[in-house]
Amino acid sequence: MEIYKIIPFLYEKKRNIKIHCSIGGANKLEPLYLFFKNEYKSWQEEQNNKNFERDFILSIIYMEKNEYLFAGIYQSIDVAEVKTGERKGKYLYNTLLTEHGKEFIGKLVIKFEKDFRNTYLLMENFINDLQILELKKQEYKFDPFPGYSNINIQFDLLKEIINSNEISWKIALSNIKGIYLISDTSNGKLYVGSAYGNNAFWQRWQEYIINGHGNNKIMKEIIMKHGIQYCTNFTFSILEIFNLNTMDDEIIRKESFWKDRLLTRKYGYNDN
């Protein structure tokens, strides 16, 4: 079913609406993280060009291929070009979140099979392509824990999950020991680490969220040089899991095994 059938305003004003398919540059999920933190509106209002030259904006946020989260319908009040300072040349919009479809914000997942790069679209050209995929009972925050073998999570999303104390992730990551892998997507380098002790993965990964490096010598040097924003290049996954009764010496032995297998001492970020 098309989205305009539950939000008739979209059909009535289709020639006066721009669709904003919000997607990050280096990190595709950046707008989604900002939505979680209630910072999406201000992010959307700063543009490199005059992209919203219509009275209304349908804001949808990239979740994964062909799936977008409904973030509201905004009225574009005015726009001004920044003439000085660091944001010189940017266009700052003044927008107002309307009441149209407001009850669906963060709950409505839209199927939109978009195979082109343009992210600012004329509503009338795509009104029949925006299909309702799912209407959640509660506002979307995070998917529940997907299983240990399915974890491949970016630093920013892991940070939001840990800071929000998301219960399914916390329970799963606190009740198993094991070996994890951090991948630097900017250069392909790897780091192998181990999680044991109280709360295991949850506590260990929490340390990375706090300082970005988990007290690893090489990664600490990188963060000192480039700043904690460099952590957006890191993705976390799990190589092997053990129950909580497993001796810590066994975990450490398996950590060394994976370092040897993946050559992370020679080519990666492990220094011991």
C-alpha cells in the first residue's frame, strides 16, 4: 500500500513537496543515529545547496537497501546563505515539523526501491513508489540483538545501543565470553581482542565507547592523532564465543590463535 493512503496530505500537495532521502556520506546511517539523538532536524536544515525549493519536505531516513524510516513532514519557512565563518557557502533552512503523519514518525518503515544517487526528489514523480513495508507499534530505536554470528556493527550504532542500555543487547553481551574483531574500514586493518570477566563483551565494548581505543597502544595513538571521530571507521564483530564457565586462560589462548590466524600483529593493530 502506498504511503499517501494513510497520509493523504502527500497526495493532495504532491506538487509542492520535496522528498528528502536522508543518507550519510562516509557513514550511510549517520542521519539515523542523529534521529535517535533528536538531532535530525538541525542536521537536515543545513544544506550545501538550495535543495528544498518547495513548501514542504517529506523526510525519510535510510535504514538499509530499499528501506527508509519516516521522519516527518516539514514545512520550509525560509532559507539563508551563510556568508562568513566555517559554514560559509552553506544554506540554513528554517523548518517546522507539521502535524501531517506525525503519529507515524519513527514507526513507519517505507519500501522504496531507489537505484540512483539523487536524494532530493519531486514527490509527484515517486508518489506511487513509496510503499508501506511495516508500521511498528513503538518508535524505532534499535533492532533487537541479532545473534552472535550476525554482529557486524558500526561504532556509532554500538555507542547508541550501549548508552541507551538496550536490554536485549546488554543481556546477550553480558552473558558470554569470547573473541572479537575490530575492523578499520578506512584501511582494512584488523584488531583482535578478548572479552571475559564481569559482563564480558558489554563491559569490554563499553570501554571503546568511552575512549575510542579500549587502551590498545596502537589504536590509542591513532585516536590521539586524529581525534575520537576516527572511531566512525570501526566495525565490531564476534569471532568466537564461550560460556561464562570457561577459564580466562583459555580465552587468552584463543585470542592469540586468532591474532596468528589473521596476522593482526604483523599487519593490524595488535602489538602483542
